[in-house]
Amino acid sequence: MEAQLRSLALGFFDALRPEKVMKVSEWADQYRFLAPTASAEPGRWRTVRTPYLKSVMDDLSAHSEVQEVVFMKGAQIGATEAGNNWVGYVMDIAPGPMLMVMPTDDTVKRNSKVRIAPMIEATPRLREKVATAKSRDGDNTTFSKSFPGGVLLMTGANSAVGLRSLPIRYLMLDEVDGYKDDIDGEGSPIELAKARTRTFSRRKILLISTPTIDGASAIQREFEATDQRRFHVPCPHCGSMQFLKWERIRWDHGKPETAVYVCEHCDAPIEERNKTTMLDSGKWIATSPENASDKKTGYHLNSLYSPLGWYSWADAVRAFEDIKGDTNKMKAFVNTVLGECYVEKGEAPPWESVYNRRETYQINRPSTEVVFLTAGVDVQKDRIEVEIVGWCKGKRSYSIDYRVLLGETNDKAVWDKLAEIVGETWKREDGAEMQLRLMAVDTGYNTNEVYNFCRRFDVTKVIPVKGSDSLGVIVSQPRALDVNRAGKRIGRMKVWSVGVSILKTELYGWLRLERDDDGTPPPGYCHFPQYEPTYFRGITAEQLQFKVDRRGFRKFEWVKKYERNEPLDLRVYARAAASVVGIDRFTDQQMDMMSNSYGTGETEKKPARKKRDGSIWD
């Protein structure tokens, strides 16, 4: 602390001098060097490589009237380095207290070591002013970098303590869509951090993020409160200005290398080799001028603008063709490539439409297309409900059977009936004999009995699961949660958390799918036998609703529109089990090999790679 005060004192008189009239982009072009360990193009920074970043950076310059800059963007466009240029500019030209906030302390550590430290080391002007990490005076640590006249503090948005205390003139909020809505009961981390800048009339705030879910995205809310600038580039054929949109990309199916951009004015195809010239002549144009303000600007940029040699149009097409009905891949594409919010399709299709497409295949007789079987299990007071699901290439699925095992779940008898299903054999249409690859049992009711049942089997056969609406992945790494009422761990039982919101959204997307004109079912298509209407009401029993809680935080919540939602839960758990088995990473070739291995015993002998603790998690 003494060292930081000494550094601030040494820079006191420098800070009293008028700041140099230099823009952030000019400083970067003149002084910034990219480290080989942190950049694919090491050496001197050149704004001409990413001309769209010039205005974003220059709004952050000391003599700009702008106080707040919002940047909603895709990946691979240089936004992170533009923010780092501003950090270097503050250290060298306009010193003062600066705070950088990232989603967690872990991301702060990684960014400090991989981005900030290499930037300081590679840039002579910064290396002269920032103490070395080897010094003993504490000026340079993972979370703090002191320089004459100022200090850079770095903290995670998961800690309210790091967002309070000293006044801050410069604030950089990175990947804000990764922040929690409320931190330690004190409110939004974004607002907590902004509050630290209020005492500075010439404050600067930068918010950067790829967006997430429409209606819940923080960067979306901030961007929509600005003039919403988009980078317009000229068509090399007709000269008309336009901003790049995904729907104007055209290519021959299966040939991403043929991707071109079709001008929205003259319909002429534009080859990507023209991109450099187009970017050089581009300019930012406000699309919501009614929101214009001298104090706040907003920019949106997708990955189609990525310079030649970085992320190409062909790369974007490959990512799009790889989606193949996968909701999570589509979400990632919309967020990280298009830089747009993903609209959750939480409205279930009419149950009648799913009911009316039932098929006449035999229950408990898997189709030859089925590669492996999983089961989802829901536990109630007086019964256990089970759905066995067969999984095919492209994540298509067949409901093999739906069973209700009656009996008090405090008694062993009904659990013995469930155990029989674990050991059951199903004969596929081609004669191959199949067993369950994995059963996922919900721990939400009668948890101790669920644990006792799961202990009967190896984790390659049965796992306990717990649903989570807020989980951002399909299935999380298992955690030891086997405790008694006093909170004491009583075993090594591990529980898999399941992102039920993600899987319900995915399932509803699949239930809306229709067969192609030739009758071919698309990837993700769900096949059902002649079940009763109750099943189809249950599998479409919930809908996603957008709500604002009493503290003003916006969130989505799944709400029942039909009381008996067990079919929906069971399908979600069977899908989670399929993910643990590996369906989200298996190639079509691997699925073919698995399907052809029945009868040899190969699949059953090697169900999954096991760790020392018996886990099949990869």
C-alpha cells in the first residue's frame, strides 16, 4: 500500500499538467506492441488492420466528450485488444485510478497473465512506467498494476467487495453478460461499479460483451439505450453503403469456400477478398439517432467484419452447417458469430400437433437406427415414472417405452422394479440385443432413497441428477453432494447437475421439426409410438415466461400450463444421460461403429472411459 501511495505521489505533478491531445488509436499506432504470446499477429499495433475499432477507441480518449461506450460484438474482431489499448493509453497518457471488471476472479487472473502482463512487457512505454512483477513492493500483482499518477485494479464481478471502496475515473466492464444480476444481495455489479465513477466529471466507462439471451442480456439493454451505431461498408460494384448481415451470405451447400456476400442494393456477389478495401472505406452510422447523446455511444459489430486472415465468411458457413439442429450450437453461432441475442423459443408446440404425428412402431422394439438407450427417472411419493429413449445419429430419438412403477418410494419393492429395468434387454429390429447405456434418476424427491438406489450400480449404469434452471451447460461436472441433514458428508456419491432450461428449450425446438418433403426426418426429430394424449400434454406442459422480480431484475422462468409434467422431465433427464454417454461429441462414424458393434459385446464391455473414482466424466 505504501508503494502505491508513493507511486501516486510521484505522479502527482505529472497529473496536474494538461493531458496530451492524443487519441487512443494514435497512441496505439505509435506505441503499442502485441506480444507473440498473446497475439496471432505480434508486433506493432496497426489500427488500419481493424479500422472499425478507431471510433470505439477514440471515444475513450481523454479529450472526447463521450463518457460511456457500449460495444456489443461477435468474436474475432479485436475488441479485447482495443480495450487493452485504452488501458495502455491511461497508463501512459492520461493517468488516474482505473478498474477492470471481468465475470469472475478466475477470468481476471487469466486475463492479467495472458493479456495485461504481456502487453506491458512488449510495449516499452509501459514497461518503463509499470513496476516489474518481481519487485517486492507490491506495485505489480495479478490484481493490481501501479503506474505514475494512477493504478489499474482488476476484480471479478462475483465479489461485491471488489466493486466498492476507492473512487474510479476509468471503468472497463468486460463480458458483462457473464455477470450475475445480483451480487451478495447488493444489486447489479454493473451499477455497483458505475457508482464508483460518480465523483469524476470526466469519467470514462467501457462496456464490452458478446450478447446472450434476448430480454436477459445486459449488453443488449445497454446498447438499446444508445444511438446503436453499425459499421456500413460500400459495395465494390455499386458503391452503396450497407452493414453486413448474415442473411446476405450465399454459398453452395456443403462448400463453405464458395461463400460470397450479395449486395442488398444491386444483388451483385461480393467476394471476401474485397473486404479490406470495404473496411477501409467504411463508417459508423447511427441506426437509432433519436437516442443520440454526446455522453454515450453504442456500437454493434458481428464477426463477418473480421479482417482477412482471421475469421472468414467460409469459417462462419462451416460453423452454421455444423449446427444440424443443435440448439446449443445455434445459440453459440448467434451470440459469438452474429453478435446478436438468441431468442429462446420457450413456447411449447401445441400438444395436438405432436400427438397427430405418432407412428405405428412397436413399443419396446428399438428401430435399427437406434444406436444406444438411456432412461430418465422421476420419483414421486407413490410411484416412479420412467422413459426409455433410443438415440440415433443426428440426435434423433425414439421413445421406446414409458412406464409407471406404482408403490411407496420409501419401500424397497418399487426400487427393485426399477433395478430390473437397469438389467433389462431390448431386441432391436435387426435382432441386436441392447441394454441401457445409462439411467439418470432425479434427486428432487426422496433424495436419500435415490442415493441408496444409485449405490447399487456402477456410475457407468446409473447416476443421480439434479435439475438447475440457471445452469449454462447441458450437464455439469459431477460434485459430491451426499450429505445428511446436519450437512455432514456421508459418502462419495456424486450428483450431476442438469441444465434443464437449456434442454427444455432444445426439446421444444425438436418437437417443432417437420419431416422433409421426401419424408426424411431432420436431425433432432423425435419419434413417438401410439401413446395416449396425457403423455403429449405432459411433454409440452411448460412454457418459458419473462418476468421482472421485485428488485427489478429480469429473468426467465418455466411455468406449468398442465400439471402433469413428468413426461417433460423424464425426456430432459434421458437427454442429459445421452450427453454424459457422449452423444454431443460423437461423430456419425463413431455412432455407426457403436451401432455395428452389437452382438460382439464390444459396446457393453467398454461403455465409457473411467477415472480412478469410477466417474465416466470426460
